[in-house]
Amino acid sequence: MARLLSVNVGLPRDIQWQGRTVHTGIWKQAVPGRCQARRLNLDGDGQGDLAGHGGEQRAVFVYQIESYRHWQERLLRSDFVYGQFGENFTVEGLADDQVCIGDRYQIGGALFEVTQPRVTCYRVGIRLNEPRMPALLTSSNKPGFYCRVLREGDVGAGDGIVKVGEANERMTVAEINALLYSPGHARESLERALRIEALSPGWRSSFEALLRNPRNGNAGLAPEAAAHPAAPGFRSLRVTAIDQESTDVISLSLQSTTDQPLVPAMPGQYVVVRLPLAQGGAPLFRSYSLSGPQSTQRYRISVKIEPNGRAGAYLQQQLRLHDTVDVSSPRGSFVLQSGERPVVLLSAGIGATPVLAMLSAMSAAQAKRRVWWLHSARDGAHDPFAAEVRRLMLTLGQGRSYVCYSRPGANDRLGQDFDGAGRLSRATLDAVGLPRDADVYLCGPNPFMADMKEILATLGFSPSQVHVEIFNGSESMMPGVVGSAPRVPHRPANDTETGALVSFARSGIAAHWNPSAYRSILELAEACDVPVRWSCRAGVCHSCESGLVSGSVSYAPDPLDAPAAGNLLVCCSQPTGEVVVDL
């Protein structure tokens, strides 16, 4: 009979790691005597990051003493104690290749049901002082597993573990783990897994994503990154028109220099532009949303000319008609979703560019959807697409527009040029009567987007309904890291001016690769304060998957499953030459 060897609990605490403060509950201590197992936790236990750990589906984490012995031998360690892997129950028996999702076990006075394998993150590497640990646990198929508490009760070391039920569809923890993280993702196995009622919602949604997109990368781990990958490289396009849209915005129309059509763009996507600023110097990279109608003959980008902005100054002062510009394929996951749900296009300033492309696409398709155009600008002189928007809105049978000017000019006419003075607010959104089942597409300056997301949440919009595009970077994700205020991206202080140049296109930063200072492109990005997303830092979870705009990389360690074609995992990649990364 399987046996409970130790019950381990621990409350979250702050630790120092690589110059950061991490809030984590990975340190567990054995409990003397008995402990109460409750629906969300064991008494005295807690998790520092509830997005990745804890909750009803992950109330108790189980790890086996047999796996302890494996890692002691593999890592040449003899210092392990109960709770070393962050588990609540250290058990004898219940191997991952024998226990199935949906199995139910009586332990002491409580009843448990297996819900999912463990999702490893970097904190287990901190606990074991072994950065490779997330990848090792997953690739070895010895992850351990989580349980939900079906009946609360007391448990204690020495309790027998009695199996009292199982799911109709039998798939082991090891099989489920490999199905998500290893290459293959056989459709039959995915369908079998989805028939297991006890499987946690998070894993269920990952398998559903793999069924929808089985061929390119791992959509179960990085659904957005795998959904719209773009081929690396640049293409020379000719400038066929330069239009002054407003006081500080110009539009460039770009066409192919050959008979080869342009790569089709989805409404809302952007391109990366490579600008040769100095003779023999490093080029400058900028990301610009496509603001015009869908076309394989022409791209249109619209650029706000910032004071002292190098890219804007080049485009406005040096670029001329018939010049050529190097442009990437369209990329990005901020795209108009198909369907009949209402659409809210919510923007401020130059943030109108990607949602203008969405409006143009719906106009061209004579969409029957209800569409709201909500925009905020300083005044008419700084509202570059006002006439174009009015023309497009007239083509929509169920279109409604509301434009705010924060400081209307003397010639701006209320009711004709704009609908309200001031800024978009909760009162404005209430007054226009937004349908609560709408998809919202939001783009603009960061403070504007932060305010709008908060207002939309108070109005009842779920995060899944609010699609966000961020200029000059992306939203970072550093699970468990606390007290880390965002900083403006910059070149690292120790840039050597030698080595391969790594350019972060969306942040407008370039730095040289130094293998003695950085183990991965992720570490270089962090040295530049470029916003990044990560969790495992070992090529497992794909949280860091990003677009590879140009160049090539090698991997150490190798990812468990390859990213989508045209993408890279920044957490374990190194440049093999000059590269441009979509961060």
C-alpha cells in the first residue's frame, strides 16, 4: 500500500534572487502531528503566486520518495529533506507513470482527486539551487501531481493511501505531462485527455488550443505566439506616397519593388522597419502598425513624429518618394477576431492606427456587427484620421462613433468634429451604452490604457474580452517578483561594443552579445530593462516565446518542444549572429 511519509507546509516569504525580490511559498517544512486538509489548502500552507499555484484545482501537491532518490543520484546530492520539491505530501508509491488523472484517494480523514501534473517554474530551481530543474523535472516525466480536496479531513505522516475511485478514461500523470510539453501532441490522445472530467480547466484549455492549431509550435503553451507567426527577414519596399495626416503624424505608402505580392496582413498587425541612420552605423528598428486597408499591393504605416525622435526625424526629413525601406512581414496577435459579436475600437492619439485597420476591414466586408469607435485626441489638428473614420463609419449599418478632444481648438466644432470635451471616462463609456458582450480592442499611451482597462473591468468586461496593443514593448510577466518598478529600456551599462548586435525592435534598443555576461537573450533583455515574459527560464513553458524578426539563434538547453516557425524562446537562446527580436 502507498504511504504518506510527510506532510509539509509553509507560508510565502520574500527571498533575494539575482538582484530581485521573489515572493514564494516553495519552502515547505514537515508538520509534526496531524494537519487539516481543506478545500483550498492545508492548514498553515500558502502560495506566493496564485496565478500558477494553489486554488481549488491545485490544493495539494504530491511528490514521491522514489523520485527523490532518482534526483539524488542524478544530481549527486545527499542534502534533500522532506518538502525539498515544494510538495505538500511526500509519499511512497503513487508513481507518475501509474497514477491517472481522476484517480481518487482516501488519506486519513480526507478524500483527494488527481487533477493535473505539476507545472514547473523557476522557483523550484531556486529551491534546489539548480536552474535546469524545471526542464529536468518535465523532460524526465517525474513532475509530481496536484489534487483537489473532495472531502476535508485530517492527515498525518504514516497514513495509508487507499485508492477509492478512478476516471473512465485512463491517462497517467506522465502521459498527460508529455502530451503537453513534448513534441507530437497526437490528436487521438488530446481527445482522450479532454474526456477526463477531473482534468483541471487550465490543462483542458491548453489541449483545446493544441487541437485548434496542431501544426505550428506549441499552441497549448503559447497560443498567441503560435497563432500568427511570421517568417524572419526583411523585404525592400518602395515609398509611393508620403501624406501629412495631422500636425505630428505622417503616413507612408509602401509597395513592392518586384511583381511579388506583399504578405497579407491581418487587421491590427504591425511591421518592423529597418532604418539606416548613419553611414556604416547600426540600423534603427521600429515597429509601426499597418493603418490602411488590407492589401497585397500596398502597406500603409502612420508615424507620430516625436520631438527629438530619431526614427521620426529620419522618416520626415530624409526619406523621399521612390526611396526604399526594409520592412518585415506583418506580425502580432492584436488582430480583429472573426464572428458576429459587437466590436469596440477604443484608442487615444496614434493608438488609432491598428484599430483603424480593423475599422477599414469591417467596412470593406460590409460587416453587420455593431461597431463603436471611441477615440480621444488633443484637438482637430492632432486627430489625423478624423475624415477617414467618418467616411468608414457611414458604410457600417450599425456603427457608432464618439470622439473626445481634451483641448478643443478655436475651429473645432462640437457635434461635427468632436462629441465631447475632455477625455474618455467611465461616464463616457456609460453614456454610449457599450454592450457587455463586446470584444474591446484597446490601444494608446500606457496611462490611457491602464485607466481604460480599470474602467472596463468595473463595467463588467472580462480580461478575455479586452484585447490590448502596446507600442514600444509589451506587458512583462515575472511571476513572484515583487517591488520591481518598470524602467525605460536602455543599453546595458557594461555594453562592450563588440559581439553580435541584438536589437529589440519594439523597445528600440540594441546591445551587443557578451557570452561571458549573459547565458541567454532573456538575460540580455533584462540587463536592458526590456519588458519580457517568462516563468520557467529553461525552455519548458513557452511564456517567453517571441518573434524572431531576423537572424538565427542556437539553444542551450534545447527546448522540450520547438517554438512556432519564425519565433524563438528567449529564455534559453543565444544569437549566432546579428538578430532582431520582437520585444
